[in-house]
Amino acid sequence: MLARVIKTIEDFERIKENWDAVYSADPHTTFFVSWPWMLGWIKAWTGFTTEEVSHDWEIVGITPDAHSPYVAFMPICTTTLKETGFALSRNLGIKTIYIGGYPWSDHTGFICQPEYVERAVPLFATHLQRHMQWDIFDIRNIFDPRCDLLLKCFNGKKYMVKEVEGYPCPYIVLPDNWETYLQQYLGASTRRSLKYDTRKIQSLSEFHITHVNAENLESQIETLLTLYQTRWGQKTEPELNRFRLLFKTCFEHNSLWLDILWDGSVAIAGFAVYLDHKIKSFTTYTIASNKKYAKWSPGAVMVGYSIRYAIENGFRIFDLGTGDEGYKYSFGSTDRRNRNIVISNESSIRLKVLMNKATSMVPGKLKSVIKTALLQK
């Protein structure tokens, strides 16, 4: 089997059909390894830069031979940010790589046709070990049981694998109809409150709902972002552009649901959700509401409205994203957890510590000579 690297948007766009075929065959996928999301993420990741940080990415693709289609893909991203979660000096130049989708994917991972898992996953590890330079491999929010097969390839003295507690990811397996959901998933108090608050908001004389479409895409996005900033504080322009890129890219590929509840010209609440048509998953992402309507819990009304829409349109999973906020469980969700794993390249880190000590007290020109000599050891 062969590992190949995809590094340009143009090449990634050319493999869409191949990616979709692998994605469709893989039983462990989530929306956040789908082709539309990955395209939006690549655009956002490369554009989200500062003077201190640059962003790069690559897709490691696995083929059975030089003439066959890809059977597995793993996205990887890198950053020049020197500070890590470890107590290491800033000037060590520690290089961290991340599983693709970081830091905006609720669930990360890779995709692979089932019959190639046992051979493809170790080849991912071999590529990382032999063909990429890194000190830390940060696997954040991974949601894939095959991760253990990958971790087995990073043992021995050279690598240290550390797992920290993952984040709760509440979700709902949806029933066939709305009434069943109300009666069997909600407690009596939640059910009464949801019905009451929904009636109050819907009874407003100028109440209406707008659904995202090609004509109103930009205004829907900007309305949601305005609500979001009013509720949670101002965001930088790069942060806002990240949302815009992700939403627009997913909309262009029939993967975005974005509705706004209105009282005349005043937005009450908005919700952006990603649609996974393969596994029938309704994946929530960004919600915000207007505090002026707080007495009617517009956020809860928005969630209830979206759950009803998901049920009536054939979705089977309502994914509430990462985090254990109490309101998620009031809607009848159950928990599953992502995993957070850090793999450190111990030999590389030791060398950089040695370089730092050896060069800390010498002039600039001599420092570069010493570093070059150490790196050749």
C-alpha cells in the first residue's frame, strides 16, 4: 500500500468523488470528516492567521497501489505556535501537529474503507513517523474506535502517549414522530415549559421564521453572528470570517440548516446546524438568542423547533455537540465522549532541550553553528 500527500485546495477538490465513496463505506464517520466540512475547514484554517501563527494542512491518502483509488484519508494540520500544553520554554521551537479539523470540529478522525483498516491505519502512523517533522501530535476530540489501532504504532522509548479526559457529547436518537418525542423523551416540567414558551413566541403579532436559501444566505449568517456576539461578546474579524467560510461552504454542498425566529424586524433566536445526509445526523453548531425575550426561553424554543424539524424530515440523530450544558440533558439526550490524546516524540524534544541549553549563553553566529552540529548527530 502507498501513502500520498494532498496539499492544495485544487487537489482536494479533485478527489471529492473518491472521498465521498470512502466516507459512504466507512461505518464510523461523523459530519466533521465529510468532504463539505473538510473543504470549509481547510479554507478557514489557512485563512485564520496572525503575525505569530501560520497554518498549514495536508491530507494523507492511502492507496492499495499506484493505479487504484484512495481507500483511506487522514487530515493533518500544523501551526508555528511554539507554546504547548507542556511546561517547556517558549524558545525551544516545539512543533505541534494536530488531527485535521482542529480546533473547530466537535468530532475529529479519519475515514477508511472497512476492509483496509488493518493495513491503512498503521501506514498512517508510518507516514507520520518517517515523513513529517513534529514534537507533539495532538489528537483532539477524536471520535473513532479505530484510534487504538493507531496508538499501538506509537510505543517504545521514542514516543509517549498520554490520554486526558475527553469531552461529553450529548446526543438524541430521534423517534419517528414529534408526539412520541414529547411524551417519552421530556420530563413533565420541561414539556409544559417548552409548549408554553413556544406558544408565547408564536403568538407575537409579527412572528415569522426565515429559512436559509441562496438569496438570503449572507443576511441569515450575519443575523446569527450579530445575535451570537450580542450574547457572547465581540469576536475578531478572522473569527467571524471563520464562521462565514464554514457556513457558506457547507451551504453550497447542501449541508447547512440555518433558521432565524423573528418578531417583525427583530431577531429572537438563530441556529446553525450541519446536515449529514448519509447517517441522517442533525449536528448542532451555533445557537444564539436575544436576551430581550429571555422570559420565554427563546434558546430552548429554538432547540425544540429544530428537533421537531429534524424528526419530521427523517433525521435519526440529533447531535448537541461538545459540552455538558444542562439544557442539553433536559431535551432527553444521553452522553458519549470524545477522546483527547497527546503523542510526544520524546527523542526530538530531548534534542531541542539540549540545543536550548547548549546555545543559551553563546553569541548568535556561534549559536547557529552549534545547533547545526547537534541536528546532525
